[in-house]
Amino acid sequence: MPVPVSVDAQIRRLEKHVRELQNLRTEVGEEVSVLVAEICNASMLLLDKAMNAIWAAKAQPSNGKKKPHVYFPVCESERKFFDRLRQYQMPSLKETDGELFALLEAVQPYRGTTWLPQAHKIAVLRHEYFPEISTTQTSGLGIGKGQNLYIESMTIGGSGNINFKGEATNRKTGAAEPLRVDFILEVKSMIEAVGAEPVPFCKTVVSAVRKLAKDIYRVI
């Protein structure tokens, strides 16, 4: 079936949130925390909707059985995954729709996927509190950026004075020029709950969710 317009809209909103996250200053921890939580929560909701679409198309409920509460499975073992499918009234999905079964199983934690359980963990945490974001700063010197260097000798004194003997040439033009020395200050933030940097992590989650959701609707 074609991807529903509402799902496409959800994916676009997720991509917009990632762009907003990229534009935030790293040190604004609380804003980063809220946005990371929203991205993970919206990603899991999108997958839950896709799983309910699977139920509507593939479930085989017994007479008199009501529809269970259906959420996208996040299972640590193959046995738990099959148990979840039975709970969702799809015990024969592997036999009746192997491609769809393979899409669901391939992203399970017991198959080595890390983004799904991590996103799920943050989404669950959001019901109690937003994920903690830690920030660290590192500083240093960048020497010879954009230059080709011949270093005969170089020492850096305790006060930061650099004694350089050699040649520095522009990497593009080949012209001789003074040695370039840059002070580098790097600020890094980390999502404590999953040990990952916010922007790369959220980009991975949204990219994976976009592909998985579209594949699921394509197969259904």
C-alpha cells in the first residue's frame, strides 16, 4: 500500500526537528534534552502506527478475541519476539509474509540493532523526565591548518610560546607563509541514557525510522 500522507507528514516533522537540533548551541542542555526526547517519542509513535497497520492487514484474531494493545516490538531475544507476535494475534507472520516478518526482526536488539532500544528507552524516560545531557569542553592548538609543513624543530614552552624552525607553505598555492596557529575550543554534549552525541544519534534514528516505516507500508 502507498505510504499514508499522515506518515509522510510525520517524517517531515521529524526531519525538521533534527534540523532544529543541529542549529541549537551545544551548551543549551535543557533545550537539547527536550528536543531529543520529542524526536525519540515521535519516532516510536510512528513505528507504533506502522505496527497497528500491520495488525489491521495481517492479524488472525480468534472469534470473540478483542484487538490487543499493539506497539512496535522491541525484544531482547528471539523467543520474546515470537511471543509478542502471538500476543498481537500474528503467530504465523513468518510463514504468511516472510518479507514483512524480516523487516520487523532485522531491527530487533537481539539482531544487533542499537538505535531502536535506545530510542525506545528515551521515549519511555520522557514519561518521567527528559534525558540528561552532559557537556564537556576541550581545548588545544591547531598547527599548520591548510599548510604543508617542513619541521626542523618545534617546541612549545610552559607559557604557550611556540619556537618553530622550518617552512610552511600554502597547501593550495604553494606560496611560503608564516606558520598558522589556531586555538581550538570544542564543546561536546552527550545523552547520558544512551552514551551518544545528540545530533548524530537523532539523525541515525530518524533515518532508520523513515526507511523502516516506508518499507513496512510498501510491503503491506
